[in-house]
Amino acid sequence: MKKIDKEKVTWHDWVKMLVVVALFIWFVIWADALWALIIVPFIFDIYITKWIPWTWWKELENPVTRTIMSWVDAIVFALVAVYFVNIYFFQNYTIPSSSLEKSLLVGDYLFVSKMSYGPRAPMTPLSMPLVQHTLPNGMKSYSELLQWDYKRVSPKPVQLNDIVVFNYPSGDTVVANPAYQAADFYGLCYGYGQQIVLQQAGALPVMDSLSNIQKRQVYDTYYSLGRQYINNNVREFGEVMSRPVDRRENYVKRCVGLPGQTLEIRNRIVYLDGEANKEPDNVQYNYHIVLRDNRRDLPETLSHDLRLSSDDLRDLHQTGMMPLTAAVRDTLLTMTDLVERIEVDTTGTAIDLYPLNGGYGWTRDNYGPIWIPKKGESIELTLENLPIYERPIKVYEGNRLEVKPDGTILINGEPATSYTFKMDYYWMMGDNRHCSADSRYWGFVPEDHIVGKPIMIWLSIDKDRSWFDGHIRWNRLFRWVETYH
């Protein structure tokens, strides 16, 4: 065995080695990843024994090869560093949609703190840094050969009204065609299934006249027919794929319901255990806007002053509606020479709301009541409430759930009249209430889907403005993301 060259190893090397090893062991203990201690001998070798030729290319005569390999070494080191920083400390996130307008704007770039709720240990550790699930060439950016159970370091609970980044719960199943990946897969199945039944029977069953077990059979038929249609049309949809929890799309919403609370929406206001929850200052709803003289658009200078986006103005031109905060609505109402009237939009169907197989008749503005599952607490299971809790029981907590033809509920093969939850769940909604795909449409967010908390806007770009007319929103740079409790 090769001995340590005492002449080449200085006390500075020993000090550096001891400092690095001490910091690494602290990190391993903090992250509860004792398996990583196998790396300690390699750290010792880098500084002391130097048996492994870590920088072998420095001995090559070809200067081009030395230069290339030095760049490769630097890039690999940077990617490894970014990988661990993104997992345990911070991650960059861009606001892609208007669901949180005007609290967070499309084009805001955020620092997301993983420490706020405790870093989630990687569940799919074999993955490329800086890529969520798909490489530019369309291939998966991760491997499922190694899968770890959910574990969070120094966990902290989500607080009511926090803005939270999380993995999209309904994104466990997607189709390969990017044109359909933004759509909810289960919504696609139910939608196509209903179309098929409508074509075959000429009408859809009237749910109000059916028993709970009959309703379930109808919805199971919708889903199975729609799933079969998608499976049979691979050329259009692509392959049906499943994604691990931490490889699902990242969403950002506001937490408006905590584990154990009963949530209800009455006339657009969220109530928790019977008490109204404070609305965000910038909450928006869609309004019908009737302009005088048959106008279809607002003056450009007014739109600029009110910070109305091109998407808002397009909606106004096409539908006569657009989302407004209370402050902007009140400002427009004072302009009696321009605006005839403004009325809140009260439309909204019940067919696309969670649970898709529920048939409760809820709407986006009048929803629930619904109890949010809490770890360690139990709920009585009935055919009436099963659609609400079926997905948490089956998908998020990994149980086998069946319903016999006589209505008996089986969990893992055993009759069940109640269920005790293994995780906490949260209810997330956007501040742009009528333009947000949120928990009203896909249900609860399990605790293992929580990614982190946005803490600061480090850049904000307005796609509707030129470089010389507010393209960069300077007043939003390095601004803290505000929450209220």
C-alpha cells in the first residue's frame, strides 16, 4: 500500500482536510444521510494520501487537452454544488402564469427557500441539476432506478396564507405530447369518456336521480373509456407516463387551508371552521365590463397606468370580461364617461371541479364544506365522501382501495368504515381567483409535495413593455415576497 509522502503533505493540508471533513460530517448529520459518510475516505485522499489521480490531466503534455479537462472539472464541480444547493437550500423559480396576479406577476423571478419548511431529501436522486423532468431533446432528466422514501430535514409546518411552491399533485400522470402536458390528465380522461358516452347514448345520465354507487359506476365508466381512448391514440397524445413526486411540475399558490380545518367557499369568500379568512390585498375576480359608446377596449395610457396586462386586455376585447383588483375596479367606476357598469362574473360550471367523480354541484365561488386531512386524524368513510378522499388514500398514501358492487369499501382487501391519514394536507388557491387552476380543480396538496417558500423577487420582467418603457420592473427588484397571517 502506498504510504503518505510526508514531505509533500504540509500541516496546511491537514488543517484543510480536518475543516472540510468536519463540515461534511455536520452536513451529513443535519441531513440525516449517514450513508454519505462513505465519501469521507475520498476527502482524506484528496488532501493527504493522494492515491487517486484526481487531476491526472495536469500531467498531460497537450495544452488543449489540459484546458478542456480543466473546464470539464470546473463544470462538474459547479453542477454538483448547484445540485446540493437546489435540494437543501435555495432554488430559482419563475412565475409562468397569472394565477397569483397581482401579488406575484408573470415574469417575476423568485428565490425559493427550501429551509422555510425543512429541505426535502431527494426522492429521485439520479437526476440532472437545473432540469425538473425533461431534457431539451425530450428525454427524461431523471432515472427511477433509485427511489427514496419521503423524508424532510428539520420539518416546519406551512403557515396559513403563506405563498408556497409545491409539486403539482395531479401531475403524477401525463402524456408525452407537450401540447397536452399542461392539461390535467384525469380531466382529459373524464372529458373524452363523457364525449364517447354522449355519442353512443345521445345523452348523459342525470346524476341527481342516481344512488351513490350508481354515480360511482358512471364516473368509472367515463374514466375507463377516456383512458382507453388516450391509450389507443398514441400518435396524437404520445405515451402515458407517470412521474415521481419530486419530478412533477412546480406550482406556486397561496395556502388558504391547513390540515384539520374545514374549508368552505361562500360567494367567493373562503371560510375556515366557519370564520372568514382574510383575503389578499390584491385578490382579483373576473368582472363584466360594459364601456360606453360600444367601446371594446380601454385607452392605452389608462391600461398602462393601471398595469393591465395584454392578456387582461385581450380577454376584455374577446369576452367583455377581465380580472380586476378591488382598487382597479373602484378606479374604473369613477370614470363614468368611459365605463357604464362593472359586474362580478358569477358563472362557472361544476363539471371540472375536484373531485371530478363527485357530482356535488359545487362551483368555484361556492364550494364545500370540505375537511382537510391531518396526519394521525381519522375520518368516517362513506360512498358520499369517498370521492373527496379516494385520491389521498390511494395515490398519495399508497393503499389499494376498492368498492364492491354492494357498496362495501375495501382498503388493502379489508372492509373499511374509516381511515387514519399518514400525512398532512393543504388547500392552495391563487389570488387571481377566477383565473387559477388550484385545489378547487385538483384537490389537496400532500406534505411530501411541498418544495419551499418564495422569499424574494430578484428580477421582474414585463413582457408587454419595451426595454425603454418598463420592460424591467425596477420597483420589484430585490423585494421581499409578502405574506400575512
